Amino acid sequence: MRRLTAAGVVLALAVLLCGCSQRYYDERGKADAPVAGRRGDDTPAEVYDFPDGFGNLATKCVGPGKRGYATTRNVHVEDDGGDGEVVIIPANAVVVDDPDCKGP
């Protein structure tokens, strides 16, 4: 009985971990875009959480004198008394001048 339980736990863990693999994200277009020839900047961004129903906002310096802003993709259902329509608001990214962003 113990072997059967242990095998079940191992199988459940394997299924859960397979769903979190890099390949899972790459196949669905959710992984980071590749950076040709170099690693890129992995410093954390400032994140501003908005209430449910609104996309969150992240910002960071992305180069000398430049700041990037990005929002999360938002999916919600608009229900006007009918069947409800799924609305997908795409993620947006903007780069603006920011003299406080220093170069390397």
C-alpha cells in the first residue's frame, strides 16, 4: 500500500512540474523573448498592482535616458445581460525619455 501511495505522489508531482517547464511557456508564447548575443538586463522592475479588472503596470530604466512602461494583458467577460463577451485587452509597452535613467 505504501508503494502505491508513494508512486501516486511521484506521478502527481511529475504532472505538476511538467506544466511549469520552460518548454510549456515557450510553446504558448509566454516566455521571455530571446536576447541575441547577450543576456540582457534582469534587474527587477517597479510593479504597481491595480484592482482586479485592471492591468498591472511595471516600469524600469531600459537604457541611458530611457524608461520603459509595460502593462499586463487583461482578459474579462463583459456581461450586458446576454451571453457575455470575452474581451482581451492586449499588453502595452511604451518607452519614454527619462533623464534620471543613467547609462551603464
